[in-house]
Amino acid sequence: MIHKIGLIGFGTVGRGITEILRDKKDYLKERYGFEYKIVAVADFAYGNVYNEDGLDMDLLLKQAENKEKFTRDLVSLSTLELIAQSNVTTWCELTYTDLETGGPAVEHVRTALRAGKNIVTSNKGPAALYYDEMMALAKTHNARFLIEGTVMAGTPTLNLADGPLAGNTIRKAYGILNGTTNYMLSEMEKGMAYEEVLAKAQKLGYAEADPTGDVEGYDARAKVTILANIVMGAGIRISDVSVEGITKITPGDIAEAQKQNKRWKLIGSVELKDDGSIEAYVKPMMIDLSHPLAGVMGATNALTFSTDLVQDVTIVGPGAGKIETGFSILTDLLRIHKGY
């Protein structure tokens, strides 16, 4: 089978997965028997393009790199029309995340699933806000809704729980789920105040001009919601996760942690209690230096699974990046391929 792939959004992640699919085409065919064509791309800035026989990936990447609109294989179809009417078998939804309404991504996903097309996404909106609905649609229309890239980008997290850790009862999942805040807390240990560190993070591109989603813990809260619902089947809503960011942490707090041989981390956690209830939160915590999470510095992410059979398992890796997040899309594409 030759998979027909479509991309909704051709920003950082869209270009990342395109580069991977272009550069590893021979390897993926030889190693996994995975053959594919990118036949459609929809992007509000560059335009909507479609060629059922495959698009020119080099041209798409070149024009996007130069901030030029697409010039070849342009179509007048709207994005929703293109999703439903094209010969795409798997759409990759890679637009911006909106954790209030889900943004246009929700309708993109709904339209694809109703048309019987698989969805792979790194967009936390549909996954955190409408997971049950999306899974029900996928089941009804014999499609897949896969979201590995929504938590810790390309570092295998959801796949770890569902794959190598299968058979374990996971009682708790907790860790560093936001690279921006972890970088800031790491820098504050060097004596910098919060405002100074934030300005530095923005200059380096770790923090957005409006850093609210990161520093107030909202990004991590969405990931905790996804972990709770997928790993533990909790069925919770994003509003069920209490949240506190790092904006109130002072140099004095940093110094006090150091005196206690501890280190501040913004921790996202979901735990299955003995009575069957779920406790889920995001908040700054002082972590003992002996814990694996304490040594994770900079923009790196980490997550610890507490299990019944192998105790605590901690995975550490990047939580963002063009190729890293692009890889998460590839892992889900390969899961779909193996299903065939």
C-alpha cells in the first residue's frame, strides 16, 4: 500500500515531517515497507495545494523557507473541502494549539474522521478538549486518531505506556512537561530573577512574546489531561486539573531549595488513588536532588511512570523542535502502516 499523506499546517512541524519523509524515504521502505506520497498541503499563509500523484517536497520546503506562497498544484478548495474530497488516507493536523476552544483544528479533525481518514496530530487542542469525541468518531468511521506528538514531542511517552510498559498498572505519571519553564528555573539557579530569565528565554525563542501558556502552567495542564485520559482512562476534562505556574518563584525560593538539597521544577502529575479517584495537577515543587527529575536541566522534558511491576520508569528527552516533533508524527504514521 502506498499511503497518501496530507498536511494541515506547514509551519515548523509540517516542514519537519516533510524533511524526514523526504530524507528517509528509501530507509523507511527498506526497513518497514512503508511507502508514501505527500499529496496535499493546506496552509493559511502559503496556500492549499493538491496533486493526487504526489507533490514536490523540495519545492514546498524551498518556498516555505523563503516565506513565499506555493505556486504549483494550487487548488481553490477550502481546507475542509480539501480534507474531505482529496485522496488523502492520513491527515497530519499541525496547526497552532488553542486550549480554549480547540481552534480550527477541531473541525479539521472532525471532518477528516467523518470522511474515514486517519488523523495524526501534535495539536493539543483536540486531544485535551475533545478526546472522547474524537475517539468515538474514529471508531464509528473506521479511522485512527493518534496523538503521540502532543506530549513531550518526539520523546516516546504515550507509546511507551501503550507499548513497552503494557501489562503494568500505571498508578502515577508525573514530570517536567514544559521545556520553557524548566529552562527558566534552571537559569534562576544561577542567580537571575524571574523577569530577567523570562526576557532571556524570549530572546532565545524558548518563550513566546506572550508566555502565559508556559509560565502559568496551561501547556503542561493540557498534557496532564491527555496523559490522564490515555494512560489511565480517567475521562477527565482540562478544567479538572488544578494549575499553578512559576511566576511567583523568587530567588529566595531558589536559595531555600538549595539549602535543603532540592531543586524547583514545574511538575505535572496525574495519580490514580486507592479509592479509584484521580488527582491531577500542575504546580512548582521542590524535588530532592536524588530524584532523576532533579537532574533534568534546560529545555529538556522528563516523565516518570510509577508502575506495579517495574517500579518507577523515567524517560528523558526533548519536548519540542522541528525534527523532534516531526519524528512523533512519523511514529504514528508507522503505527497506522503496521495496522495495515
